[in-house]
Amino acid sequence: MKELEYPFDVSYLISNKKKIKKELLAKPGLLPKNIAILGGSTTSEIKNMLEIFLLNHGIKPTFYESEYNKFYEDAVFGNEELDNFNPDIIYIHTTNRNIMEYPTMYNDENVINEKLNSEYEKFRIIWDKLFSKFNSTIIQNNFEYPYYRLLGNKDASDIHGKINFITRLNQKFYEYASSTKNFFINDINYVSSCYGLDKWANQFYWHMYKYAMDVQAIPYLAFNIANIIKSIYGKNKKAFVLDLDNTLWGGIVGDDGIENLALGPEVPSGQVYTEFQNYLKEHKSLGIILNVNSKNEHENAIAGLNHPAGTLKPDDFIIIKANWNPKNLNIKDIAEELNLGADSFVFVDDNPAERQICRDYIDGLSTPEIDVPENYIRIIDHNGYFEVTNFSNEDMKKNELYKDNAKRSQMMATFENYNDYLLSLKMKAEISTFKSIYLERISQLSNKSNQFNLTTKRYSLADIEAVDKDDNYIKLYGKLEDIFGDNGVITVVIGNIKNNDELHIDLWIMSCRVLKRNMEFAMLDALVKKAKERNIKTIYGYYYPTLKNKMVKDFYDLQGFEEISCDEDGNKTYKLDISNGYTNKNNVIEVEK
């Protein structure tokens, strides 16, 4: 929804939140999650704003909200309502209003350090207690700076200053976050700085309603929290689709010529575009895929991308569409070629008409409302399209993996027989029970896989860690490599053992990069082998249809399962009897022993 992308109209959101909520609740396939808010100040409006931002990301939250300033009591001493709520996410909304003991000018260094450690320990006890009780992810605010500086500029450098104290306390929070899985910092220090501390620390709302920030700032706070949560559950964007003229450079390459484009250090406007290209190129290190969608002659587009002052070169892009086709059709073609949903893309174009056409014709496409080039980075960055919570080696290599896929497609075109093509790839697979080094990647894959996802279940890292420790599950990951390179962990199966001799498949997913490579047959062979070792007689599979997983609607039929039920919504149950033997189905992939 355009109204829920940055920059947004705060007054409109606050006034129309019920209308927006009703519209978003009508979206199909919402992912239900329980979210507990433990607040050190009033949180009701934060909850309302967070709800609509999460619904916009396809997440349907149910909330538990602590009583005013009872965050410590709920966490440490327990609360029956919270215990029964079984939260997936716990958000601790504390601010500098909740710091109990600041330094004074009369304190020496030892006393100040004791105060610092005491404040930190209060929160460490909260986090450890919550982790011991719940299989949840915790999101914790850091602290925003105070709205006044008793010592002036020296408040930042002197140990008696509040700014110095908060900086040191925040650093302790960051150290805990860097060493603790399933724990994330909501950086309200940054959000409040962007909003403006003078406005953020609105004394009227604190003393009247005990809101720790200006009410108009709440959507910005909620938006930031929602970005963390949607990233945890795999709702991030995966790729840019970029216009060229007046987007990556100033001017029109076909009319102005390469030599007259604004790009590089010679003119101020050229410096702005260079900085924007640098910003986009940095995203490649996060695994974000870059593509071009430009109304241009192809040779002109390539010439512009080869501009000597340009940071982005043709080789930085996976797909370049430079033609005179409607841009919405180009985006759909790019999505099809990459085997990604169109809602995986962020389309950046300086032309508002092109943005609106693509927005109207492509559901889920993000089209940031960029205005002048000086604001391109701020607007895109503040939207948090690519919020990082989990990061794997596969992410860093993502662009190379897609380039390898393009080489595979070129090679496939030289074969008349598809099976011969698969054999020519000389594929080797590693299929094994879960290993700790791959758990983050497994969680990430479970949240990102949409097309090959039979049950549509999503697992946070905490969920995957719980499954890994539970002996009632058979859990397998698969890695695949071939003559073009190593694809990394690309498929996961989780089966729940019930009644001693039944295995019920809770999750079967595979990356879109390796579809139609017969890896699913190799995984089934390995799953059957593991099941027999556990004296399993019957494997049950489930298919729950969504708008995105239609390609696997006949998956279990092709695997030799028997359909035993189908309800009016198309949810199907299958079974495979392995008690009387089983014939391996993989004939093209060598599986490492």
C-alpha cells in the first residue's frame, strides 16, 4: 500500500488507521504471529500503528500488551496471561525515561560505573528470563539521547554527562545483541535523530498521556519495528529494478550523449548520482540483485553504464531490459526469468507516471516515491526494504549464483533431451540432518521460499533451533553443486514423528534457483532412508495452496504419494507407504555418503 511506504502522511495514518486495517485484513494469505509488547510507557498507539504496518507486510499480529510500565514485572516475575499467550515476538519498548539512575556531578568514576552496570544488569536479567521461558525472538529498544545537555558539548565526552552514559549503555546492549541469537535492537536513537530530538521529546504527551515520544513520531517508530519483524519472517525485498535516465545519471543518454550526462565529480549534480550508484552497489554485498528496466535502445543503455565515472557497470546487473516495451511487462519478464515473485522487487524510477502504472499492474511491487536526486538514498533507505536480521554466506554470493543460473540456461538450450542436460551438469548433493552452522540459513530459507513451499509454514531461528533439539523430528537440509558452482543450502525437509511409526511432513521447501533440477527426488530418497532407520512405516505429506505455490500442487502425486483427502479450500493430505520397500527416484544427482 502506497500510503504505508516512507515518506508517509502521519496525520492521514493516525486518522484513518481503522479504515486501513480493514482493507489490509482482506488480503489473502496473512501470516499469523503473536506479538507481546512490554512497555515502559504508554504503548496503545504504538500497537495500533505497528498492526497496520505488519498487515501491509502480510503478517497478521495478535497482541499482548503489558500494563503501563510493567515490563520488568511481566518479564521477571511472570504473568499468567503472558505465559499462556506464547509470543513469537517480544518487543520491549523502553526509552531514556526508564533509566533509573543517571550520573551526577558528585559521583566519582567508580560510582558511575556501578550505575552503568546496574542499569545494564536490569535489562540482561529481563532478556535472559524471557529466553529461558519462551521460544521467542526479542526486539529491544536502545536509548535515545536526552533533549537537553547539562554540560553542553562536554556532555558527550565527560563520564558525568547523560549523553556519555547513554552511549556507553547502548554499547553494552549492542555487545549483548552481537553475541545472542534471536535478539535485535530497535534503533530508536537513530529514528529519534531523524525525526528531531526537540520534536521527539514532546513534554506535553509525556506528562499528559505518558507517551515517551511525540504522538506524530509513533508511526516512524512502529514502521521501524515492523521492518525488523518482517525481515525475521522473510518479508524483505530481494532485488532492485532500476531506471537509467535521470535515475542512475542526470540526462537522457540517447539524446544528450554519454559525454553530456551528469555523472562524476565535475559537477555537483553528477556527484549526487555517483553517490546514489555507490549506495546501490553496496547492496550487492547483502545479496540484493540489481536489474535494469529502461526505455532506451540497448546499445545506448550499455554505453551509459560504461560511463568512465560510473560505479555501476553492465556486469553488476543480472538482467538488463533496455527496450520500448511497457515497463510493467519488463518487470514481469524479469521476475519470470529470475523465478522470483514480482513482490520481491523495488522499482526505482524518477518518472511518477511510470511508477504509478507499474504499481497499478503489479501487486506487491514497491515503488518508492523518490523526488529530487538528493533524496533518492534517504527515501529508499528509510523504507527498510532490505532490513538485515539474518545473514548467510549464500547471501553474499547471491549475484554470482544468479549469474551461474544464467549460464545453466544457456547450456540447457544446447540440449534436446532435458535429462541429458541434467546429467551434463554433473550435480553432487550433500544431504544431512541439521548442523548448527546452517541453522540461520535454514531459517532464512524457510521464510524466503514461496513457490516451492508445500505447507507455507515459516520458522524463525528460535523455531529452527527448537526443532533441531527435538528428537521427535527428522530434519534434513540439502546442498547442491555442479560444474558451474556451489549453490549452498537450497532445500529443507522437516518431518514430525507421531504414533511411533508415522512421519508427518511439516515443511518441505526449496530455493527457486534450483527448481527442476531433480533435487526433490534426492531429498525424498534421503528422507525415506532416515524414516526407515526410525522404523517409520508411513510418510504423510500436506499441500496447502497459496497464490504463489501453485507450481507444487501436484508435487506429491509426482513423488508417488497417494492422495487421501482434499477439503473445499484445496488443502490436500497424502501418504506414502514405505513398509513394503521403496524405489529410489533420483537418477541424475550424486549424493555424498
